[in-house]
Amino acid sequence: MQKSKRIKAFSILGDNLESFINYYNQNNPNEEQREFEYTLKQAKAKNGWFTIENQLYALNAWAKILKEENLNTWLNLYELKEDVTPKKVGIIAAGNIPMVGFHDILSVLITGHIALIKLSSSDDVLIPYLLKNLTQTEPDFQNQFEIIEQLKDYDAVIATGSDNTARYFETYFKNVPHIIRKNRTSVAVIDGNESEEELKALTQDVLMHYGLGCRNVTKLLVPQNYDINHIFKVLFPWADIINHHKYANNYDYNKAIYLMKGLDFKENGFVIMKNDEGLFSPLSTIFYQEYKNKEEVESFLLDYQNQIQCVVGKDKGMIPFGKSQEPALWDYADNIDVINWLKQLN
């Protein structure tokens, strides 16, 4: 299949998603719209974290990304052969947020390789739905991927997991080309001069998907004597998050632990703020840490560079507030260029 046909098929998938989202929950839906609605409900039933709203947010992000112009801009960064000898690339996907493994699948398919997809049991509804829609547009893709239970007969592997599973993956896949991803999280740098709108946008980086993604901000670096109530003020539109029982369980548990240990923290009934030097805050909690100067910020970011996925802030090279969950196609997880890696398989 020609590269242009692959690009066109994915752009049509993006158009279809946009159409389904626009007509979601409308009166008199057609058969395709009913299937879309059923798929969302099925995914929510299997994974309580995947609310309809969060699924629609993730799907809408992909609808925006999968435009022919974006796909061409992305792939034009590389000198890709028109015809490649397809390699079988195993993909062990995570399932912490909706379709978190889809970028790896897209990368393998759009470069002409074969994807052997081991889905997380937490996210095994939406991706098959997207792939079904893709093959309806371009039937040639049917021979380019397989959803599997056990990974075997592969030439290369992309695996995402915890730090513990990553150690196992590194050993198990040591004899084939591989990309192994570990735990990461994201950080926001506050300089104290942010507008209320910028801080409101930051709350999206923190609480979208309940803070479960590696692109969710779990740590704030704030200037000395910063009034943390500025953050609490802009968080209030998210108050309904506490009505999600899994999130509420985490909030109650963490609050109880901090109280029993006599630790100092602030809370507003649905988010805990804790002055803590740690990087990975538990769910429902935001760690913050004061800094004296930019050198301290740079030192912190350097020390934790292998554990930080995104740095949100206003400085050059940082992701703007509110945009951490909207990566471009060339914003690779762990800064590993997947397309260039795939290119080297031939």
C-alpha cells in the first residue's frame, strides 16, 4: 500500500471521529452513530475511569490530529521509503487513559509495518473500534495489524509499563530492537505572574483523566512565598470530580494517611496540596515545591529529566498551560523518535 493511501485512510478516520463526536447523543442517530455511542458505553462499563466525557476528550484530540496536512507535515520530517519490507512490531500498550497506545499503532501502520497489538485489559474497546473504522475505509490495512493475546513471532517491540515491568521487558526483549517505556509524570513551572486564565488552563493539565496520564502535572514548582490559594481558587470548577467514586476513594485514603502521620497539607474537599520534594504525587494530590531562582528550577528539571514527560510553563521550550494533553504527532513519549526507530528496522 502506498504511503499516500495510508495517510489518506487515517485522515478519513479523523474526519469520521469528528463527525461522530459532533452528532453524538443527537436525535435519530444513524447506524454508525449508534455504534459509536455503544462503544463509548462499553468502554466505560469495562473501565470506570473512562467516563464518556474523558473518552470524548481523547477522541476529539485525535480527530484534530488526524488531518492530512498534519500527517504529511509529520512524515515529511523523514526520508521514508515508498516501499518497505514490513517488519512485525509487537506493541504492548498501556491502559491508564483512553487510547494511550494509539500513537504507537499509528506510527507502525503508517510506515508500512505490521502491528502485533497486545492491548491492556483496561483499554481494549476504543482501539479495536478505531481500527475497524480504519479498515472499512482502507481494507488493505486488514493485513497490517493483529490484536493478540500473546506476543510471538515479532521482529521488534514497543512496550509500555511500570518501572517493575520495564525491567522484565528489558530482559525478555533484549535480543530484538525495542523501545521500553517506564513511569513518567509531568511538572509545571509557576513564576508567580500567571493570569487567572493561565492558571485555569493549568488545572486541565492536572485533572484531565483524573491525573492518571504521564502527561498529567503532578508537581508544581512555585517561587518562594507563593500563595498556593491562587491554585485552589481556579480548581473549583473541577469540584464535581469528587463524585467519581474511585477518585473519591483515593482522596479519602490519602487525606487519612496524611492526617494519621501528622503531615502538613491543604485541601479543598476534592484536591490535596502538599509541600513535598517528591515528583510523583498520589492520585488526588498535587505536590508543590518552592524555588529561589531559575537555577534551582533548571537543576530540578535536570535531576529528574528521565522521569519527566512534560514541562508546562511560559518559558521557551515548555508546553503552554492547558496543552499537555494535546501533543502533536511529533511530540514523542519519552522523547524517543518512534518513526526514526521504525525507519532503521529496514
